[in-house]
Amino acid sequence: LATSVPKPSTEIDYIVFEDQILSSQYVGVELDFLKAIESISYALEKDPDNIDFLQKLASLYVKTNRIQDAVNINLEIIGKVNPYNDQQAEIIFETHKNLAELFVQLENFDEA
């Protein structure tokens, strides 16, 4: 029972789309993950610094066994967050934790 994920065409659509993706209305129900990846990638073209979208994309890559892609997205997240911003400390912690788990899956124990 895959739900199609619409692509936003206007700024209003984009705001609705962002809310739907972040609330996991589409992601997490039996969904065609490739369409979700495509839609989130499209949204990231419009807003490349959107950490929430990047985190969702990394999660989808893990679900589709694209571990190296998930590693690359997590490294990108680390490059975009400000390590001196206390509000982003949780993002940094979670991203490093995710990377450690991904490196273990890749059997790259030196990086983990």
C-alpha cells in the first residue's frame, strides 16, 4: 500500500510537503522508499541546508541498505551544523552516534 509522494511546485506546496515529510505521513507507512528518497532529494535542491531533510534522507538510505550514502549524508550534516551552538548539540551527538553504527555495519571499525 504505497502512498505516492507529491513534489512541491509552489512555496505553499513546499511548506505542506515539508510538514508531511517531517511528520512521517509518507515515510514510515509501507511506502516506496525510492519515491520518498527522490522527493526528499528534490526538496533538498530547494533547501540544501535543511538538517531535518538530510536526517530523513540518511534514515531512508539505511532502510534501503545504502549504508555508504547514509554515511556521506551524516558527514554532510556534521559539516552544516555549528559545533558552538548549544541548540545543535543534540544533532551533533545523534549524527556521530549514527556514524559509529554505520561504520560498524560497514565493518570499518577504525572509523567507528
